[in-house]
Amino acid sequence: MSTILFVSFIVIIILGAPIAIGLGLSSLTAIYLGTNLPLVLIPQRMYAAADSFPLMAIPFFMLAGALMEYGGISRRLINMANKLVGHLTGGLALVGIITCMFFAAISGSGPATVAAIGGIMIPSMVRAGYDESFSSAVMAIAGSIGIIIPPSIPMVTYGVVAGASIGAVFMGGIIAGLLVGLGLMLMAWYISKKRGYGGSEEKFSMKKFLKAFKEAFWAILMPVIILGGIYGGIFTPTEAAAVAVAYGFIIGLLVYKELNLKDLPAIFVNSAVSTSTVMLIISAASVFGWILTSERVPDAIAQYFMSLTNSAATYMIMINIMLLIVGTFMETNAAIIILAPIFLPLAIQLGIDPVLFGVIMVVNLAIGMVTPPLGVNLFVACGIQKISIEQISRAVLPFILMNVIVLFILTFIPDIIMFLPNLLLK
């Protein structure tokens, strides 16, 4: 049955079907042709996968991000970042990356971060004389930080699937996300210096920066409340997501006064569509993963890897390479649901902490968000500037290389990821 499952999945994806349809149809084909089980198992399994309290965080974080986007947060964060680094070489590229790091602490979604920040920054960079491929590539890969710095929707998914503490995985993602962002800034500065992309003529002014910080203060306070509440034991990640929605609504409507009640239908519809897409992938992937488990595929793969090595470092290198490949053609949440149950048990057996494994997995798959042919962030950025996928794919390669370097630094120096979880959860 597993052969039917994989062959049908590959054929369906090659035909151009969305990943959720591919997972669902291949599971249906495998059960129909390979077993005598009733097909009603499929909707039952899909419903059971979606019927999870922690997964309720996903629609709430989606809605909170949309509320803050409509409420004027993007412009204020960009203005603050511009006052901080806009005068440096490649200033606008650095502004875009820093703003994505701030927005990542609100949205939890890579494509949403690219759309919210890239929609403003890419045209601004092009008008300032930056190459349009470079501008689009910078924002596409900076948007991938949206799933590394918490709150992160894929980290919620991993916590549910792996039975790991979502709060601990969130903590592990903070420094990892900051390090990824700093690496991207270094590469953007280097390329900008070679190409002669200067900064703004306005020099740094602490007074102007503090003014911009004051204007963005309520936006910056949102992730502080979310993460502080989780780590302080005040509420769970799911409850934190609901708090984020209420906070975003109040700040956008009453403080910034840029959120109009007439915008709410569009916000709710967009959030519902985004949520349904993610949840459909999660549900379909759960059926796919259940078939793999019933066929004892995880056991066979674990035994194979054990025959290759009993070294944790070597195992993590192999996992990194495999996930970098998988990320090029599989959606992040689907990859986590299918692969985490396969590879995590052996990782634990080798002494690898589930929190460390989860963060490394998410960082790997974040790189997949900017690698063709799936590369969802690339498509969002291409849609903003109306350039081809070929153009942006060439421009993004140096940034992918930098992210891979950071990935292996995180892999071989695990204390970078585990510092905050060990410090705050002892």
C-alpha cells in the first residue's frame, strides 16, 4: 500500500494539483486499491486531526496578523526600522529584513509577512534604484523568518504532532530567528556594497528613532504580551492567540485608528481562507501519515538510519540534507506532520532534544519556502513586483546559502537554540 501511496502522490503533484489535494487523493487511492478498509476512514481521520485545541491557535494568529496589518502596523514598523538602519549601505534592504523580523513576531506566517511588508518595501526599493530581482528576493527570504520567530504556525503544528511544549519550541525559535535575520542582513549589506546601493541621505538621529519607536510602541508590545503571557504561565499558546486578536482589534481601532469596521468582513474572509488552506493541508497530511505508520514505514526508515550511524551529529546532518530537499516540493505543515513522527523518535534515542529538533526542522523548511518549485514566498514576491520565478530564483541564491550556513551553525552549536528554553523552563 505504501508503494501505491507514494507513486500516486508523485503523479498527482507532477500534474500540478495543490499539496492538500495530492495528499488526500493519494491516501484515498492507497486505501481504495491496497486495502479493504472503508473509505469513511478518510474524513474521520481528517476530522480527528483538525479537532485539536492547540491547533485553534492557527486561525487566531492568522486573524491577529491581519488585524495588525490593516491597523497600520506595517507602516509604523518600517518607519522605525528606517530611522534605525536606513542610512547604512543597502539601507532599504536592511529596513525590509528588520521589519520582517518584527512582523514575524506577530503574524506567524511566511507568506503573510512577505505580503504585508514586501507590498510596501519592494516598490520602495525599486524606486530607489535597487534591482527588482534583488528587492523581491530580499523580501521573499526575509519573510521566511515569519515561521521561525514566534508565534509560528509551523511550530504550533510541530508541538501538536510531536507532543512537545509549544512554548519551549517558541523560545528556541527566538534566538534562531534573530540569527537568521542577522545573516540575511550581512548578505544584503555585502551585495549592496558591491552594487553601490547606498543608504538614505538622512543620518541617524536618536531623537527621530525614539519618536518612530514611540509611534510603533503598541505594535511592538503585542509580541511581548503574547510571549510573556505564555512563558509567564498566564495563558496557553492557544489562549495567547485569542488575546492577540483582541489586542490587535483594540489597537487598530482605538489607538492607531486605522482599522475601519468596514474592513472587518474582508479581514475575516482572508483569514478564513488562509486558515482553511493550512487546516486542509494538516488534515490531509494526517491521513497520509497514518497510512505510513500503519505500514510501519517509520520503523523501516529508523532502522535504515540506525544502520548508517549512531552519531547524533551525523544523524542531524542527514536530516538537514533531507529536509532541504523535501522543502523544495512539500508544504511546511505537511512536511512536519508526515516527517516529525518518523524521525523524532530516533532523534530522542540519540539524545537530541525534541525542542532542538523542532526548531531545526522549522528552519530547514523555512529555507524551502524560497526554493523552487514550491517556494511559496517566491510566488508572493513575484506577484508584488510582476517578475518571473526565474529572475527571483537567481537573485535569492546567495541568501539561501547564508541561511544554510546559519542552519548548520544552529545544528552544531545547539546551545544557541536551547539557551532560552533551558534558562526559563528549568
